[in-house]
Amino acid sequence: MRIIDRYILKSTLSTFLGCTAIFQFLYVIIDIFSHLDELLKQKIGLPILTEYYFSYLPIIFVQITPIACLLATIYTLGNLNRHNEIIAMRSAGLSIWRISRSIIIFGFIISVLVLTINEKVVPRSEGNVERIKGQIENRSERKREETVIKNLTIYGLENRLFFINQFSMTENTIEGIVILEQDKQQNLTRKIVASSGKWQDGIWKFYESITYDFDPEGQVKNEPTYYKEELMDIPETPEDFIKQRRQPEFMDISQLKNYINILSKSGAKTITRSFKVDLYQRIAFPFTNLIIMILGIPFALQIKKRASALSSVGISILLGFLYYVACAFSLAFGKAGFLPPILAASLGHIIFLSFGLYKIRTTP
């Protein structure tokens, strides 16, 4: 690595670390003071509070790295430009790409780091945060909530959708059951309603069940059948209900892929499409750091005087805001079915990466 690369990288790294530390400190302090009355009322001990915020630090880090990368880029190149060091480098025959090389490499490394943390650390941190929140809230029925799941929705195999009012994990019983069976075109073919059910000897037994069969037009084609007790041919086990209860933010990429595979077999196209967008977004989001640094480079090179510095910083922050807005709209269109999931997760990144590269190329 050349001296000039080490010089630029040192400034970028120190600014990035400083911004990251300050933002994390401010986040924790603001969060503590915003919940101070509740913490004092619940008499939360320092060990629990410390564990909570240490678990939260990886989540905060992933969220704040893009703005820290942008500020590091603007400060480093802007400072070089104000002291005419950029002019000296250009006079020595160095191009904008050569000057910015160490910053771009740094942005790529940070993106890979965030991707790794988001995959390996954040899901566990999310789980720890939720667990500690339960302790802090000190709810009187928390113990019951750990063993009883209410309002459970399951996208099962063989195009079945389960709606269950209450599921007891200790007793393997369910109450308030509605099962909708669909064909491959998502047309309703059968509806099963039961007051309760129990898992016994590897099979579900439903009580007071009523079954409705539907024709292709969605009309009931026969008299509903009623059973006081009925053995159901349902492949889902109580363990499957517990697994599908897991929220996607608590899963890593491989777990989320498996979850999407289960949903796709159930024929639930809308929810499957939504989770596919989330999956591709989880992979694409970390590279926001690289793209936003590339966006900041051409505007940072325009900083010489105080007025131009303020305008360049303002434009960079505005572009960063528009970047997030464009990504949000793209994700919304993807979940609504107007864009393929992989395109919805990457469209905003592609547009602003192309714009950033164009601005660097046209910078004199």
C-alpha cells in the first residue's frame, strides 16, 4: 500500500470509527432517558440494562454505518480539497479513481463486515433484546405467554392455511381452528372449522369439526359435514407450529431460505413474495455503505470554502435521503407484485450506484 493510500485510509478509518462511537453513544443515552421513568418504576438493575444495550450494539452498528461512511468520505476528501492536496495529487497525474481507491476499498470491506454481522450476530442479538425486554416489562402473564401462543397463522403444506386462536405448547392443544385448503390457483376448495384439537399418538384429533367443500365458483357444493371427533390427515406437527412462529428478523439467511421454501410449498404466493423481497434486501442492504461512499466522493471533491462545504454536505445528505426513499418504494413495489423480488431489492442500489459512478467520471 502506497503512502498516499495509507494517508487517506487513516483519515477515513478514524472518522468512521469516531462517528460510529458517537452515534452509538448518543443512541443509547437518548434511549435511556426516553425510558427513564419506566426503568426507575420497574427498578431495573444495572446488569440487565448493560446486557440489553450490549445486545443492541450490533443492531445499532448495522443501522448507523451508512451515515458514518458518508460523513467519513465527505470529511476526508473535503479536508484534502480545502488544503489543496487534491490539486497536488491531480497535478502529479493521479485520477479521481486513483485518489478514491482506498475509500472505495474501505467501503467494500465495511459492506462485507456489515453483511457478516447482519447474518451471524444480529439475529441472536434480536432474540436477546426481545428476551430482555420481557424481563424489563415485567408483565404479570409473561410466564403464560411463554407457553401459550395466541392468534397463530401457519402457511402449511398441501396449500393449507391455518388460523388458530390459541396454541398450548405444553399440552399440544389448539383452540378456535380454521383451515383453508386451496388449489394451485389459490382458489378455495375446502374450509374446516373446529372448536379445538389435540395432538395424540402422532396425529391431530379435532373436536366439533365442520367441513365445507367449495366448487370452482367458490360456492358450497354439498351439505357441510359435522363430526364430534375427527382424526385429521394433517402433516404439520406441534413442532412445525413452533418453528413457523419464529419471526424472520430472528433468522439468518439460510433459515430464511428454508422458511420461504416451506411457504412456497404451501402455495401462499403473496407472503412468499414478501419474504423473498426481505431475503434479497438482507443481502443487498450492507452494500449501501459502499454505494453511499461512492455517492459522496464527487460532492466532497467540490468542498473548498465554507459555503461550498455546506452546500456539498447538504447535497450529499439529500442524495442519501433520496437513496433510502427510492429503496423503500422499490421494496414496496416488489412486495405488491409489481417488480420481481430480486429487482425490488436491488433497483435503488443500481440507480444510485450508476449515478455516483457517472458523477465521479464527469468530475473535472
